[in-house]
Amino acid sequence: MGVLSFFQEVIANHIAGVPFRTEKDASFIAKLSAALKVDSRAFKMALYGFFISAPMGHYLNTAMLRIFAGRTSKKSKVARFCAQNFVVAPLQTFVFLISMAFIGGAKNRSEAMSKVHLGFGKMLGLTWVVQPAASWVAGRWVPIELWPPYYNLVYFTLGMYFKTQIKISQVRVMKTIKKEKAKAARRGSTSSSSSSSSSSSDSDKEKHD
């Protein structure tokens, strides 16, 4: 899962078109990392996958298997569906977002929680759309012993989609800010040139007088 989390970050950078710039005299490794769009966040994501996401997913799915092992009644299926969507999914969503907040540079708990608050509803809603279909596929075609890697792949795809959307929004904001700065710089240069031309014309008039 650590490797998947690493590639999740890198793939999201490529899809979103996150700009990576290096100095002309940068080392070969730095230029290669920029070309591949690999940064420190990718390695932090790998650590998140190894030490947080993978163990949590393993224990949650193991618990689900133990609780609902051998239960095939309609009530058991409904209970499993509710547990997956209202216990497992919210917990994984929260842990994912709080981890992404700190990896993304949140300096304290309140800042991290504000980012979680912004994205929790959207990501959980998306999970509730995908989760029933994923559970239906798992129930019909995926062997029970393959459920942990199967659900890891599902959440990897969801996480990558959500991360890509966030990065696309950030890139748009960066481009907007850059355009506004460029416009402000043009206005400043235009006003300064006009003021200098007016001052020069005034001085010419004084000399003529």
C-alpha cells in the first residue's frame, strides 16, 4: 500500500499538471525528480501507506470478515453494507484527509481540521456512490480472501481521483494569482511610463517658456 500511495501522489501530479521547476544548475536527480513530478510529498505518502493506510485497511477488513463470516441472510447483508458505509468508510475518509492535511503543510490541528471539514463531505459522498457498486462486485466475483487488496485498490482509485481534483483546483488558483500579478505589473509599468512621459513634457514646456 505504501507503493500505491507513492504512485497515487505522482499520478495525481501528472494528471493535474502540477508545475515542477528547477534551476539551470540543479543536479541530475533534481531535474529527473521534476520531470517525473516526484517530490517530498510522494515519499511522505509512501510512509502514510506503509504505516497508516495499509494496517488500518487490513484490520478493518479483517474485523469485517470475522464479524460477518458465514452470515448470508438479508439482515446480515444489510448490516454489512451499513457497517462498510457508515463505520469503515467515514473512518478511512477522515484518516486519509487528516493525513493529507499534515502532509500538505498544515501547521496545527485546527488548520488540518479545517481542511478535513472542507473535503470530508465530498469524499464521503463519492465513497457512498462507489462503495455499493464495489461491494456488489466483491460479493459476486471477488473471493473473500482477496477482499483486503481489492478494497485497497478501490480506495486507492478514490483517493487518487479526489487528490487529483484538489490539485487541479490548486493549479487553477495558482494560474489565476499569476495572471493577476502579471496584470498588476502591466498596470504599474503603464502608469509609471505615462507619468514619466507627462513629467518630461512638462519639463520641455518649462524650458520652452
